[in-house]
Amino acid sequence: MFLLSSLAAVHPHPPLLCPVRSLTLMYVLLQLFTVQPTSPPFQCPTDWLLFGGSCYRVFRETRSWGAAQSFCESQAAHLAIILTAEEQVTTFLWNLLPRGHWNSFWFGITDSHTEDVWKWVDGTLLVGGFWEEGEPNNHIDEDCGYIVKTRVLSRVAIRSWYDAPCTMSLPFICEKEGPGATTKRPN
């Protein structure tokens, strides 16, 4: 201890401490200027389409709502969650769906646990939505949501959701979330 104190008194920068400072500075500089490997850009599997950090796919075979959700889960996905007007209207899901006489597709919303409390498949509550006027109406024990796109030109994307019995057999839309994607409603 005496040796270190006397050395510090003679030399303002003791020789033992200079290499430590130099090594620390060198380490910091290496960390700052070393190129970190980047992960490859997220890509959707074949036949899935990328939008907003998630991959979507329309399946034309028909299933009940529960069977459709189980099938989506077998694909590491879930029935589609539509949180924003961009997902619903702006050239994505709406344009992805084929127009037909009465094309209906299950997506990830249900009130099967509590009537009139609509929740997404991830458990979050629905806020807003794109229901047709008069919907949801629980006409015949209708607890699951579907989206309709018809040939009728007056049908608009922002009024295209209906409720139906979950046992109906319909085509469906699955969503597979990419890394960092979230289904939580934006603020």
C-alpha cells in the first residue's frame, strides 16, 4: 500500500493504471465501431402475404370458427386480428379477399365467453370495429365474427363485419405475427 501511495505522489498517472485505462478505452471503441451482424429481414412463408409486421393467408376451405382457429394455431398463427383501418380498408385485407356473391371469412373475434363482450383471439377487448349497421345482433346465438365482401358495389369495407353461429362452416383468414409484431391496439 505504501509503495502505491508513494508512486501516486511522484507520478500523477501511475504506470499500472495507464494500461488499464488504455484497455478500457480500446474496449469501448471496439464496441462502438464493431459491425454487429444483422438478422435477415422477416419473410413470410410461401403463400402468406406480409403487412404491418404480420403475415396473412386466406384459406378457402371451410371450417367452423373453432376449427379454423385450431387450424391457424397448427400453422403457428391465429385467426386474423384487425385493429386498424389500414389492415381493414387500405388495400390490404379488403383487396386480399375475393369479391363474390356472398364471400364470408372468419376472423379472430368472438363474444362466446360473455355475450356482447367481443374479444380478439389474444384476449384483448374489441374497441370500435367495422360492423355492418345493426350488427352484431346475436340473431341466432351468433358469437363469432366474419367479414363479408360481395359483388354489390355499395358494400364498403368499413361496414363489413357480421356475427354468426360459430358452428357455421366458412373460409377463414389466418395471421402469423413476425418478430416484434404485436396485436395490441396502437395508442
